[in-house]
Amino acid sequence: DRKMTAELLRKLGNIAAVGTISEVVEAKALVRVTLLDRVTDLLPVLMFANTFKKHFVPLRVGEQVIVISPYGEASSGFVIRGIFNRGCREPELANDTTEVMEFEDGTVVLYDTKAKVLFLNCVQDIKVVAGGKIEIKCPSVSIEGNVNVIGNLKVSGTIEDVKGDLTSHNHPDASAR
């Protein structure tokens, strides 16, 4: 009976355990986790994935996680990740009305439902590739910096510079185009 009780206690203790990722299989959702004094077999990591959408977030050695083993056997478990802790704090801009994605290079994407603002601060380039049109509808667009257009430019409306309307602009030299 003591063996049975010890085995039952071991299995109960394995149902949910907090540990740290000790090995990552690159570009796969598979890790080994250190739980107290032992390391698990390779375990799958819970991600948002189905036939509609797949969302992969790279795993990191040292990330704090929970290993769930439904039958008390750690080798047949899976990993739930994303526990904020002293080594991985909440993003600085986090609050009750803002979803924040903060990347290791400093790029930040956030949406604030109270202010109704979607904000992107990218530390380098942004590239948008579309197989069709890109449509922007809003009352006003401000662009700070240089603008390069490769291809045709069609304008419906008035073109102005700091001196005003350019619609009926004439060149002093009639042959200038």
C-alpha cells in the first residue's frame, strides 16, 4: 500500500509543475523543461494553431513554463508558456485597456481600447506586400520623411504645397513639361 500511495503522490505531483525551458528545438514547438532536479523528454508547447490560423512565437531557454501531464507522467505532457516573473516582466506600456506586443529588439505594437489608438513603433523597416490593392481610408494622412513612388501616381483632388493650390500651376517656359 505504501508503494501504491507513493506512486499516486508522484503522479499527482506531476499533473502540473512549474519549470524552466532548458532546451529548444529550433523552429518547432518542442522543448525540454527542467523541473526541480530532472529534465523532461521533448514536450510539445501549447500555441495558437489550427487549420484557420497558425501563430508561432519563438521559445527561449530560461523561459518559465508550466508542464501539464494529464495522467501524471511528465513524458506524456505538454507545456503552457508565458509566465511573467522577475526575469520577464510585463511590458512597460501594459495597462487595463491596452494590449501590448513588445519584441526583444524594441519594436512595439499596441492597441488601446480606451484611446481607440493602434500604435506601431518599429525600430527598422516595415514592408507591406499585397497581391491586390492596399486601401487606406481616413480623414487625414500625415507622412514625415521622404516619399518614393515607383509606378504611376494618380491624384483625384487638389495638390497643394506650402504656397497653396498647384491645380492650375503653370511653368514660365511653355515648352516645360
